[in-house]
Amino acid sequence: TRRPATSSSTTSLVTPFKNGLRGAGIFVLLSTMNHDCQPSAEAIFTESSTVILRTTRPVKAGDPLTLGYVPGDLPLEERREKLSHWLFTCSCDLCKSEE
């Protein structure tokens, strides 16, 4: 019996390169990371399709690493509008402080 194809939870990002070409990739590890408007990590994409994950601030053992799905310097309503694509309303410390 054939089963219908299922989609996995992956992050697909399109990245511009110096020569104007664009590339796409599926990054399973990054797709497991939650959003925060003041993220604890950033993903750096190289031209060789390597992704470097670097912390942006000190992180205590056991604390989750988070990524910013949208720029944290946008106004609250604009961040929430852009985040609606992921079907959640952000309630991070920054968003709570701006409500």
C-alpha cells in the first residue's frame, strides 16, 4: 500500500551570494530551533553551503538556543505580522515589554 507523502519540519532558506545567484537549502537542525526576538544564536550561511551556528550572547548550560525568524528591531506589530506565517504569536520578553 502506498502512503501519501508527508512533509518534515525543515527550514528552507534562500540566500543571496556575491555573484547574484541565489541558493536554497533544507536545514533540519535549524528547523528545530524556536524563535525569539532577542535570539541567543544566529545562523551564518557560507557560499559553500555550510551553516555556522554562533551564539549572540552568553548562554547558560541547559538554556535553549533560539533564532530570530524576523529582525528584532522591527516594531512589535510588524514583527507579529511577519511571524503570522509560522502560525504563532510571539510572547518573548521583548514582545511582552512592548505590549
